[in-house]
Amino acid sequence: MQHFTCVITLLFLVQFIVVTSAQLADSPAPAGPPNITAVLEKAGEFGTFIRLLKSTHVGDQINNQLNNSVNGITVFAPTDSAFSSLPSGTMNSLTDQQQVALIQFHELPYIVSISQFQTISNPVRTQAGDVNNGRYPLNVTTIGNSVNITTGIVNTSIASTVYSDSQLAVYKLDQVLLPLEIFGPPAPAAAPAPNKSKKKESSIAESPSGTSDSSGATAAVNLKCTYEGGIVFAAAVISLWWSY
Ligand SMILES: *[C@@H]1O[C@H](CO)[C@@H](O)[C@H](O)[C@H]1NC(C)=O
Ligand SMILES: *[C@@H]1O[C@H](CO)[C@@H](O)[C@H](O)[C@H]1NC(C)=O
Ligand SMILES: *[C@@H]1O[C@H](CO)[C@@H](O)[C@H](O)[C@H]1NC(C)=O
Ligand SMILES: *[C@@H]1O[C@H](CO)[C@@H](O)[C@H](O)[C@H]1NC(C)=O
Ligand SMILES: *[C@@H]1O[C@H](CO)[C@@H](O)[C@H](O)[C@H]1NC(C)=O
Ligand SMILES: *[C@@H]1O[C@H](CO)[C@@H](O)[C@H](O)[C@H]1NC(C)=O
């Protein structure tokens, strides 16, 4: 199974290389990495999410990751009406750190296409929290290309694809993903739900100083097959070389 997945992935990689080099042959110099803010601004209904990406600095992290990561990024972008349908004060009741976690909860540290959701295994790790321990997971179920997401508190589905290329996929959500770890019932010895007494008075538009541990998230995806990968990769390069 592992082996099979590996081979499939490598075939995609080979195809990607062939397609990419074909494009390089045809087109002028490639543009730089995609810019999450610019992508969302262009779509026009994500003003609150953009503001939160800025205030939490998660937007900068995403742009850095896009410039440095081979795994790409997946972003679930809640619309402005998703944010405005939250109970009032929801965002302001969070600490800076919780706001960072909430926004990172909308990010997967690797790219997932719509069809790849069909084979992703639950629970799906997000960028929030300590990725290695799988904190802040969410679950995905699919029927064909319809993708449902549940956090344990919110059930929603991907409304549409806002943007996708080889590095970045951005999906529109009609609800904000509320993580159980922040909004769930307080569990003994676990992080308690936000207490009103800790209520943060500042508005979300302000820039909190809280920075996150972006923990250099590594996608678990298919990096286990380095050896076979090397062989197939070499084969691909050689075959490309011959084709020119
Ligand atoms: C991304 O786009 C935003 C808005 O268009 C711009 O302000 C910002 O400088 C861009 N960031 C990078 C890294 O290009
Ligand atoms: C991407 O990274 C390279 C070097 O790692 C840097 O020169 C370039 O300015 C970066 N581009 C953006 C858009 O951040
Ligand atoms: C997704 O959610 C909708 C609405 O709750 C439901 O009708 C549908 O069966 C769900 N699909 C999957 C794949 O869970
Ligand atoms: C997510 O899926 C895992 C594994 O199937 C399950 O143990 C967990 O309870 C699910 N969580 C939610 C919130 O659905
Ligand atoms: C989400 O879906 C699960 C099972 O599909 C259901 O038990 C739960 O009540 C739903 N939660 C909400 C908030 O709709
Ligand atoms: C939450 O705040 C209330 C006062 O508003 C206080 O009585 C209670 O002890 C606090 N709970 C925790 C867990 O801090």
C-alpha cells in the first residue's frame, strides 16, 4: 500500500516535471511564489480573514512557506459573512495566541487538491499547535468532489476553489473552523475554554505581538520513499534529457 502510494506519487511527480519543463520551454520566466494576501484580495470576500492573517502574522508565514517549502500550502478561507455570523465578541474573547492558533487551524502545511481529499486520512493535522503531536486536528469526509470538514464543533464543506496552482490551494468556506481545543467544553487538565475574565479588550484589527511557533511543519506526505524516489526521479530526468 505504502509502496503503491509511493509509485503513484512519483508518477505524478514525473508528470509534473514534464509539464513544468514543457511550460518553461514555452513561456517567459516564471512569476515568483503566489501571495496569499493578493490571492484573497482578488477574490474580494475575505476582508476579515485577510485582516487576521496580517494581525497574527500568519499571512507572512504562509508567504515564507510558499517561497521555501516543496510541500505547498492549503488554506481554508472563511468568507466575511462566515466571520460575521459568529456570536459577537467571539474573536475578541481570544488571546493573541489563540487567534494565531485559530488562523493556523485554517492552514494545512502541504497542498491538497480537491480529489486528494478523498484519500486523506483522519484526523488531518493542521498548522496550528504542535504539528507533530497532531494537536488541533480536523476531519474530512468526501462524496466525490464534495468535501465536508468537521472540527467537532463546526460542520461545513468546501464551497468552492478560490485558487489553485502547484504550490497553493485556497478553498472558500461559509463557516469559520472553530477548533475543539479552543471552543470545546473545558476538559480536565487541558486548555480551558476562554474565560470572560481574560477577555481581551483590544480589537482584532490591532496587531498583536504574539508570534507563533510555525514549527517548520513538515508534511507527512510521501517522503518515505526517498530511495525509490531517487531512482524514478533520475529516470525522469534522463528521459527528459533524451527528449530534448
Ligand atoms: C502580497 O500582496 C500584498 C497585497 O497585494 C502586498 O501588500 C504584499 O507586499 C505582498 N507580499 C509579498 C511578499 O509579495
Ligand atoms: C524568496 O526567497 C528568495 C531567497 O530564498 C528571496 O531572494 C526572494 O526575495 C524571496 N521572494 C519572496 C517573494 O519572498
Ligand atoms: C456533507 O454534509 C452535508 C450537509 O450536512 C450532508 O448532507 C452530506 O451527506 C455530507 N457529506 C459527506 C461526504 O459527509
Ligand atoms: C476524527 O476522526 C478520528 C479518526 O477517525 C476520530 O477518532 C475522531 O473522533 C474524529 N473527530 C471528530 C471531531 O470527528
Ligand atoms: C456535525 O455532524 C455530526 C455527525 O455528522 C453531528 O453529530 C453533529 O451534531 C454535527 N454538529 C453540528 C454543529 O452540526
Ligand atoms: C473564570 O472567571 C470567573 C470570573 O469571571 C472566575 O470566577 C472563574 O474562577 C474563572 N475560571 C477560570 C478557570 O479561570
